[in-house]
Amino acid sequence: MQQWQDEEGWHIDVRGLPPPQPLVHILRLVQQVGAAGVVIVHHDRDPQLLYPELAQIGWQAERIAAAPGELRLRLSPLP
């Protein structure tokens, strides 16, 4: 797992991690970033269990362009 920050926000690459590690790491970063931040998730599959967890804490997920074989999500607080 890698994390870094750039002009898009905080990135987390959870590709290759076995469940539930991606979910745990993503939610931890979302909590650290807080309501003013954006998290870009680099994943190798659609994290179905993540979406209800995000909704519960007032965040949303938007699928964005990614390289073949990668799923990329932009997570942000609900307006």
C-alpha cells in the first residue's frame, strides 16, 4: 500500500491487498483527511463494501479515468 499527496488530493494505492485491508486503509485515510479533503483510490476491483460505509459518514465515490486493469475512485465529502 502506498499513499501520497498531489494537486488532486490524497492518493492511496491498495492494489494487490487481500480483503478487508483495502477497506480498512481507505476508511482510515478518509478519516485522517477529514471534511475538507479528497481521496483518490487506486484499486484492482470495485470495492462494493466501501460505498455504504462512505454514505454512512457523509462521503461519496465517483469513478474516474484509470489505466486498463485499474479502478480509480475520487472520494469526497457530500455537499
